[in-house]
Amino acid sequence: MTRKHAVAPAIAILLAYSQVWAQGESVRFEAVGDAIPRALTSEPGNAARGRSIVVNRDGGACTLCHAVPGEKNFGNIAPTLAGVGARLSPAQLRLRVADSTRVNPDTPMPAYYRTEGLNQVAAAFRGKPLLSAQQVEDVVAWLATLKEAQ
Amino acid sequence: MRRARARLALAAAALAAGVVLAQERAIPPGELKSGSVFLGSDLRALQNDDFANPGMLWVERGERLWSELAGKKTLACASCHKDTSMRGVAASYPKIDKASGKLVNLEDRINLCRTGRMDAEPLRYESEELLALTAYVARQSLGLPIATRIDGAARAHFEAGRAAYHLRRGQMNLSCAHCHDAQWGKRLLSETISQGHPNAYPAYRMEWQTIGSLQRRIRACLSGIRAEMLPYGSPEYLDLELYLAWRAQGLPIETPGVRR
């Protein structure tokens, strides 16, 4: 009897937490045309962090496909990211990073902020987007600084 | 009369399917390139030198195993295959096994001989023995063009393989075609993507420091895009192997390949 009383509040707390967690992790955004006008997080993107996500193998690993200003080692599957901040607005950049299949259904570029409609995802990564909402914002912040075509 | 017309319709359909197939090839026969074309000259030289190619150790081991007695019937492969050459055999796999009606690859075929004829235990996928025997048999088709069949019972497997090849999958949401049809010759970071052909397998891979099967290579691609890996010998892998062989139709066998 006493035990039951002790457990109930614990469960309630746990439930409340998991709800917060689910909200925090839910991968959702609203696209308008070819852009996502509203930032995914309230914290503004940090461009310095964004750069390290772009070039890092454990982050976005964008250099697998894109040339990136200041990097010597990169793939040549995709156009260079130099000047991308002049070609596209932050809102357009956000959609291309979050889910570029919305712009080109056959693109090889992974959807970095999407968990639905994927097939046979390895168990360790299932239900998780490649980048968190904050990471997407950081990346967009850095891309937006790339005004010069090299 | 009705029968004749039905037969005619069937023939027309088959012809149409043949035409579609010929047009459907993402890489036309004249543009087929072996994976070795995309290697550095050092690895290509290593593959072409029989004395230096590390994969030849498995071919030699396979040659010894070929005559080794095994199973309750104490038979060797050589006991049955006395006068028949294995030349050209690997080039026709995967194929439908007549007895079971199932699609089998060369590894499965070797194991069918062991269990069915020799009363021996099947060899485990990626075991040294199975890799050695497979490499030894495949080596005897060196230079012969891949010539698999996709008619009859193989047809459904071919279609399934084609679907598997074009399925976007994994956290990176890529299909085999995204890399090996659309981007071959381009660099993924510093690695040049080849056309993804099966003609060098089993192949010695520097990264593995050993020889591995085609399925092991496919699993490496799947793991790269963070996709689920199926158990060795899964029907989906066999279907994929058949589709890969069809894509590579005409490409000469070069087992054991040497790869990065």
C-alpha cells in the first residue's frame, strides 16, 4: 500500500519528463514554398559551431560531397558551398539542410532533419534525425555567412 | 486459334520486356568499367601480379580444399568434378538451382554440394574455407564475361533485386543507384565511387586486411549509409547479387580483386 503511493508520483514525474523529451525531440517543421521561414529553435544559430558541424565526420560530414571554403579534403558530388549564402536566404538554406528532397525529390543529399518515411534505418539511428534542431540552426547560420563565390 | 493468339501476345510481351530491359540499363554495355579502373595504379598493379596479389593465398588454399576428403561419404569436390572444368561456372551465378528452384550464389552452390552430395556440414558464410573455395572456383573464370540469366524463375528475383537496388534506405536515405549509377567516377570525400560491379569478388580489401565476399562489400555500403544489415545469405542479398550481375553483364571476371 505504502509502496504503491511512493511509486505513483514517480511515474507521474517520469511521464511529464518523457512528454517534454518527446516535444523537444519531435522532428517537425513548416515549409512554405522552397523555404522554412521559422527557425527550428529559439536559440539563434551559432555560425562557429555550424562550421565545425559542416566539416566534421561525426557532424554533418558535408565535405563528403561538397567543397567547403577553407577545407582541402572534400568530395565533388555536389556544388561548392562557397557563395551559397548569397544565392539562398537563411529560410531557403534551412529547408535544403532539413530535407532537400522537398526541393529535388531525387537528390542524393541526405535529409538532415527528418525521421519519417525512411526505410531500413539501422537500429542505433532509428527515430533520430542526422542533426538536432539546434545543429541545423548552427549550420544555417554559418552557410548564411558564405557570401563570396570562390 | 485462341491459343495461338495468346502465345503470340506472350511473345510480343516478352519482346517488349526485352526492349525495355535494353533501354533501362543506367550504364550501357559500352561504358561498363570494372572497380579496378577507379583504383590507384599501385593497387591495380598488385591485383594484376599473381605472385603479389594477397587474394591468391585463398585461391591456393581453395585448390587444396578442392581435393580434401570431407563429410560422412568421405568425398572431395574433386571426386565428382573429375573431368569437368570449372571454367565459366562463376560467370553464370547467381542462378536458379534446378533441384530446389531457389536462387543460389556460388557460395550456396558449394554448400549444396557439401550437404547434398558429400553429407558434410555447410561452410559458414565468410569462413576461410568458403571464401577459399569460392575464390578458387571463381578464379577459373578469370577474364570471362559475366553471363547470368534472368529469364524463367530467375525473373522474379531480378525484379526484386532491381527494386532493392533502387530503394532509398538508411538514415542517409540513399539507394545503391544514387552512388553507383548517378555518381560513379566522382569523389565521396577522397574515395572515388565505382560503378559497383561484382566481378572482382571474393576480393581482398586493404581495410579488411583479408578477403571478403560480395555480400560483405554490400554490407559495408549499407553500414556507410546507416542502414540495417541483413544476415548473410538473406534472399534480398541474393536478389541484389543477381541484379548486380545483370548490370555487369559482359564485364570480365577478375577474382580475386584487390580493393581499398
